[in-house]
Amino acid sequence: MNPIEPSPGLVVNIATPDLKLSDFKLIAFDMDSTLINIECIDEIADAVGRKAEVAAITEAAMRGEITDFKDSLRRRVALLKGVSVNSMESVYRERLKLNPGAAELVHACKAAGMKVLLVSGGFTFFADRVQETLGIDYLRANVLEIDNGILTGRLVDQPWGDICDGEEKRRTLLETCGVLGINPLQAIAMGDGANDLPMMGAAGLSVAYHAKPKVREQAMVAINEGGLDRLLELLR
């Protein structure tokens, strides 16, 4: 099927866009550059004058040019060594904003009886707060190791594994579906980067939000202009 654009900046690549929110039971969101406006790791790196270096790796990873996300994340986190928790607090306070339509979309999904999952290759330092702000049901993200208020440049292993990469995002989506007793086809997955493609591929509806070209091409729906709540133009 050729893509259709029912309104400017909203591209639908599926043959049956007459879906309803009530067809779904779960929505899974990426965090950085999807639910929120920044790549947190790039902004943390700014505190030690390494934003350009870290952002270049992030961009390559999100475009799918770096295939080993875990290695790329470890390299970037190592460059954060010496950043203070106070600097991260400043990033949260001064730079992190919810993307337009984030609260509206989450509210609409919850009102329709859906559960909400935040699954991020970013960090719990920020994801915990986003979860609380939006009333998100489930969360998986990476933990930065902190010693005496300073980042060590390492991540903390968690019961489920070491790093939330693309495969872990997919596994978490499927695991959450299992907990809810639903088919993955009853899930929506939204993201912007190459590491979101595995979970987007497992979901019944995949949505790219202001995404990298590779992700826009593979998603069933691409929101290229406007806010996250533009999904509600398709799902009533």
C-alpha cells in the first residue's frame, strides 16, 4: 500500500487505519525525543563539556548506523564520569519538557482503559519523574551508578539485565503483555530511534514520532508534524 497522509504531517502506512483506542489494551512509549523533548544523555554530557562528542554517538545510534546499542551507551556513559547529581537536577529542571500532546495522549489512553508502559534506553533518574508526572503504570530504564553524588561513568546491573537496548524494549513489551494477559497485537508502541524498532515490530500498531528516516519508513503510522496526541486523529 502507498502511504496516505490524511492530514499534513500524519502519514499512515497501513491499509486499515479505521482503528479505535478501545481495540488496544497497552501503549508503550520510548522516552527521550518521544515523550520528552531532549536526549537526556546529551544534556548531562553538556555539564562536562562533552555534549558534541556524546550527541554524535547518540545520533548515529538512533539512526541505526551503530548497531551495538549497548556498546554505544557504555561509551557515552563513560564520558559522563564526574558529572554531579546537582547538574542532572539542573537538566531536569531547566531543559526537560514533555513533548506536545504527551499528557493528552496518555490521559486519553488511560481513560480508554489502557495501561501505559515507559521503556527507555535512558535513565531512571529522569524516567521515574516522568512516570510520576504522567501516572505511567510500568517502567523500564537504565540506572546510572552514583558515588557520593557524582556519576562514576558506569551503569548498575538490574534483575532483568544490564542495559535496556532494543531487544530488551521488545522483551519488556512482550513481558508486560503477558502480565496483562493480552496479545501483543493489542499493544501500541511509539518511538523515534532505531532501538525502538524491535518493540514497534512486536506491537499491533507502531507509531513513529518525529523519527529518524529508517523508523518513519518501517512504522505503520508516522507523526512528522505536531504533537503526540495527533494519534488520536486516527484512533477514536
